[in-house]
Amino acid sequence: MGYIDNTNKEIYEIRNVRFKKYISKEIINQEVQKIANRINNDYAGQKVLFIVVLKGSIFFASDLLRKIELDCEIETVRASSYGDEMINSKLRLSIENINMFNKNIIIVEDIVDTGNTLSELVKRIQSEKPKSVEIVTFLSKPEKREKPLDIKYVGIEIAPYFVIGYGLDYAEQGRNLPDIYILDEERQ
Ligand code: 5GP
């Protein structure tokens, strides 16, 4: 192909960086349903507080939580990095004003890479004395893990490459793509 066509959603380009389609919205939907079924089953008859990690998880959380049939509360926390490049940089966490005492908590993440964000967040949440804390993430890159993390619910394990779409951005772009795209290294 001698040109880039962002309307042909197989290839998507942001700032001269090319991404290719990796996980379709149909597969995403199937996997979200499977996770919801497991959570509905595991927590049947119990209440759950879902803590959604902004911003990347908004689409996953929105899809997942509409499939949850439990009594639940929803809160959000912000975990933002300082840069907009394809590396994980320093972290800001904001979890003020959430009552977690004696509650079943499920943290909702878009993607777990090194695990640094979540291990920090789990520590902060555990200090609030909840009844239980589990993690659900749509994507996981196990090969990149730096901190050991016990993740109960994983949608799809992926290769250790940078992805965008379905809430995930590159330089704040690409979050709204309904499919997930991966860095197209062959075409750089
Ligand atoms: P971790 O702390 O596990 O290394 O990284 C978690 C956060 O880094 C995610 O919530 C996400 O914001 C960002 N991140 C990690 N991998 C990727 C990726 O492949 N693409 C995008 N867009 N963000 C990522």
C-alpha cells in the first residue's frame, strides 16, 4: 500500500507511528462477557465495589459493568503518568474519599504491563482495610512484569508490545478506537 488510509481501520497512524489491528471488537466483546460471567458467579449474593482506574479503563469498565448482575458501587481513581510516550513513567494516584472499609473490592484496569501501577494501588487500597481486593484487567503483558501481582481476572494475555484503542492511547490519541491495535514494527 503506497499510502495510509485511516478510514481503512486495518492500519491506524498517529504522529507518523503506524499501528495495525490486533484484537477485533467482536473478540473484545466475547472476552468481556466471559469475565463478567466469572465475576457474577464468584460474587453471587455479595456486594462489590468496583474501582475503575482512569482513563484507559473507561471503555472496558463501561462494557464490563453493564454485564455485572450484582449489587455494586462504582468509584474511579486516576493513575496518570507524567509523559505521553510509549514508556511508563512516574505515577500519580488519587484515591481520596472512597470508603473501602470491609468491602469486596475489584480494581478494573485496562492493561497490566510492569505491574507497578497496580502494586502501588493495591497497597494503598489494602491500607483502607477492605474485606477483599481482586484485580480485573482486560489485557496483560506477563513478559513485562516487574512486580509480582495476583490478578484474578485477565481477558487476554498479549505480546510485550505497545497497544492502543479500546481506551488505550498514544499521546492521548486512539482511545476511541473500538478495536485494539499494536505497534506495526515492520512498517516503521
Ligand atoms: P504498568 O504500571 O503495569 O507498567 O502500566 C500500567 C499502565 O501503563 C496502564 O494502565 C496504561 O495506562 C499504561 N500502559 C501499559 N502498557 C500500555 C500499552 O501497551 N499501551 C498503552 N496505551 N498504555 C499502556
